[in-house]
Amino acid sequence: MHDVLVFAALAWEVRAVTQALSGVEPGGRPGTWRGYLGDGASCLVVRTGIGLDRACAAAEGSPPARLFLSAGCAGALAGDLRAGDLVLADAVLRLDRDLRPAERLPASTVGLMAWAARRGFDTRAGLVVSSPVVLDGSARPTVAAASGGCVVEMESAAVAAVARRRGIPFLGVRVVLDEVDQVLPNAPGMLDEATGEMRVLRTVGALAVRPGWWPGLPRLARQRQVCERRLRTFMGALLGGGLDALGQSPSVATG
């Protein structure tokens, strides 16, 4: 049994997590890495790929653990959130295929918020919404009004559902990447759904026929850098703090 399983969808999110661990090595199956928290507790990092279905498969197939943590980027639903802002899930809401609220899942946030405040991190506790599709700018106001969510992403609800079935705590850490007013480049095949890496040729082809996307790319690139740096800093402090920072008792760590 591992002490902590950390789930992240994208390759750069995984890097931000694994850099916070010591003794990192391949985890025994593709897309997994083993390492240790600051107190020696054991951690397995799982790259889920993009989307609820992939995240569900990754969580269902994962080994036993005392705690699940979903970490990565998200899009803002609240108008006052900016790139780099930290949101800690106090619950997770899964949307159905029609983007209607389908299932609300618990998340542990009180202890994490207190720890973050003691360490000087400016965070917000809020509802994380998991969508089955990428939300464009026109859909976000409707989803925000119907859900009351702070941010939207595509994986946490699947991980939280498996944590609930296993009877273990779930934590959600999300850093805002794109803001409410942004139009995201999103054409079929632009991203490798297993890793989140951009497919260069397909991206160039998509941009060639959609010149309206070009002006927003430099802004998104800057925000990606801010988001990754913020996630790396927060996860470094959190995982470096060991099980105590995660609200678990270090005395029974299995590492």
C-alpha cells in the first residue's frame, strides 16, 4: 500500500509533482512514478491523460493507498480568478454530457487550507467542476451559474468517485491556467489525450485555418509558465511537508 497517490493529467503537471519527491523512479507500469514525501512516506504519481474516462480508468486500476490527491491546472469559472491562482477543492461536481450537474463528491479542504495559510500561500476553497468536454468561453457563464463552481477541469470527479468508493480521503489542488474571457485553441487532434502534449503538425494545421486564434497564443503561453511554476512551488512545499501537511498521521506511514 502507498501512503499517497497523486493523479495528474498532463506531462508537465506530472513533472511539477515528481520534482517535489525524492528517490523518484518508474512506478512499474507506463505513466507511473514512485517517490517519497519529505517525511519518507511513499507516493505513487499517476498520469491519467485527459478526460473523465481516462481518469476513471487510471484511478480504478491504481493500487491501494491511504489518500488520493488530484493536482493540475484548471480554467476559471469565477470572474475574479487569474492565472496562477490556487483553488483547493471543498467539493467536486461532475457534469453530464449535457453539461448539467450530475454528481457532487466530497473533498477534504479544511486542514489543507489551514496548512497553506500557515505557509503563506494565498488560496481559495471552492467547488471544482469536472466537465466531459473542453468548455469554450460561451459555455462557461452557463456552467458557472448552474454549478456555483470556481474552476473547471476534466479529471477530478473520476478520481474523487473512486476515493469515495474506497473510503479514503480525496484532496484537489488546482491552479488557474486560463481566465473566463479567453478563447482556447481547441481542434480535434491538437493534443495527445494520453499525455496532454501538443501534436505540432496538427496544431499548425488548425492554426492555419483559424487565424483568429493567433493573437491569444502568447498570452496563453505566459499563463502556462505562471501556472506550472505555481503548481511546482505549491506541490514542493506540500509534499515536502509529508503526511502532516496532507492531514494524515505520519506515525503510520507505509514508506
